[in-house]
Amino acid sequence: MTARVLDGKAVAATVREEVTARVAALGFVPGLATVLVGDDPASHVYVRNKRRAAEQVGIRSIHHELPAEVSQAELESLIESLNRDPDVHAILVQLPLPEGLDSQAVTARIDPAKDADGLHPTNLGLLVLDRPGLRPCTPSGVMRILEHHGIETRGRRAVIVGRSFLVGRPLALMLSSRGVDATVTVAHSRTADLATVTAEADILVAAVGSPGLIGADHVKPGATVIDVGINRTEAGLVGDVDFEAVRRVASAITPVPGGVGPMTVAMLMHNTVSAAERLGSG
Ligand code: NDP
């Protein structure tokens, strides 16, 4: 068997089209504020991509760059001013923040109505309650890939490797929500006999940050494998899944790059227009 490759770029393009139409229907230009602290090269690349994507769909990008030495109070005060700014409909603080800064406190400062990343405790709470709210971008991107490609979730066994608040845990809630109806297991670094656990999955999601962790032995024949991992190696950008080995066992697999990554950016645009629709022109 050679797995079908689930092209995240194509799904992201359809999300961007939807967002472009919704932006045009607003009657005003929505604003996405990006806040970048310090000089982590990967964070700079991510923010540049997000700003470019915003401009492409008609969202104004308002960028703030702060030195790594910025104080917690200064950073939080910038967030407060963006909360008050009627031209800003969504706020993204690029994570991780440099050492010494409390990212959870910063995230909690963001007005939940402008929480572009969907990581404010209020929005995470709404996710737990299965009520509408701004959802974390990467897990909602994974859900869109599954939906777009018609991957059945109801009654299926899903295993997520990784339990971060950014990816694994919110994705577990989404996959187990009513209407999606997967039976979900969350594995992590203390999971005993990982391969036995993952081999039960009809849908296997790797969100770890460990190149090639998931090999053919971890995968049930015919499973759908979603690789969230992004690892910079000498061989270039790779995921957590050994793509060449696993594609011979799985029935569908996302590539890295070109899988979940573009979806994360597309869902950020989706959240920004959703926030603008709710907030109005101010
Ligand atoms: P975290 O470091 O926050 O979480 C990693 C998780 O993997 C933890 O739960 C950890 O377990 C678990 N883990 C670590 N080693 C193992 C192991 N050997 N076996 C099983 N589980 C293990 O990472 P993130 O969730 O933030 O990101 C995960 C990956 O996804 C990274 O590569 C990141 O770059 C990528 N990413 C990609 C995005 C995209 O758009 N495609 C967006 C966000 C992230 P424990 O909790 O026990 O420590």
C-alpha cells in the first residue's frame, strides 16, 4: 500500500478563499496585530509568513517587535493597548517567548474576543464546554484536513502523541466532541510501550518535536497519519513521522512541510475574520 498524501496547502487555499470572501463582506478592513519578542529565527519566519498570509486575504497586519529584554509589565501594557485599539480585531503573540517572560500571563491579558490563537483560558474553557469560541489554530487545522479529505472520525480510535496545551490536549477535545465522535487516547513521554498504543489508532497524530519518532511499527495498516511535528535537521525540515517508511503502511499521511503547517496559518486568518465579524468596525 502507498498512502494518499493529504496536501495541507490545497486545504489551506480553500480556507483562505473562504476567509477572503468573509473579509470582503465585512465592509471594513480587519486588523491582526502580531507581537514578536526577541530574535528567535524560527519565530521570525513564522510571523513573516502569518503577516504575508494576512495581507493576501485582505487583513491589515499591524506588527510590533520588542527586544528579548522587554519587561513583563511593558509587554502586558502593549497587549492592553492593543485590546483597546478599535483597528485591532485580533492579537497574536508569537510563542515561545524568551526566557524570563511568563507566556501564560501574557496570553491571559489578551481580550478573549481578540485571541487570534485561541489559547486564552476563556477560549480553552469554551472548547472544553463544546461552546463556540476562538479555537487553537493547529488543532483546528488538523480537523479541517480530516474533514476536507473525508476521513471518517465517528467511532474511530484516535491516538495523539503529545499533550501540550497548544496541540495535543485541544485536539483531543475536538476529536472527542459530539458530532466528531472519535475515541481518543493521548500519549506522552511517560507512555509505556508507545508503539503498542499507537498501533491501535485509525487516526494517529504526532505532535512531539522528535524527528522520525513514529516509524512503520507504530502504525496500524490503513491508518490515517497526521504529522504536526516540525523539526529543523541537517536534512532540512522534517516531521515526527518517518514519512517514507510510514507511507507504505498508512492509507493517508500528511507531509512535512506542506501538511499541517500551512493549515495553522490559514486557521489564524479564519480566527481573525471571525473575531472581526463579532467585534464589528468598532
Ligand atoms: P511540546 O514540547 O509542548 O510537547 C511535546 C509533547 O510530546 C509533550 O507532551 C511530550 O511529553 C511529548 N513527548 C516528548 N517526547 C516523547 C516521546 N519520546 N514519546 C512520546 N511523547 C513524547 O511541543 P508542541 O506541542 O508545542 O509541539 C509539538 C511539535 O509540533 C513540535 O515539533 C512543534 O514544532 C510542532 N508544531 C507544529 C505546528 C504546525 O503548525 N505544524 C504548530 C505548533 C507546533 P511530556 O508532556 O511528557 O513532556
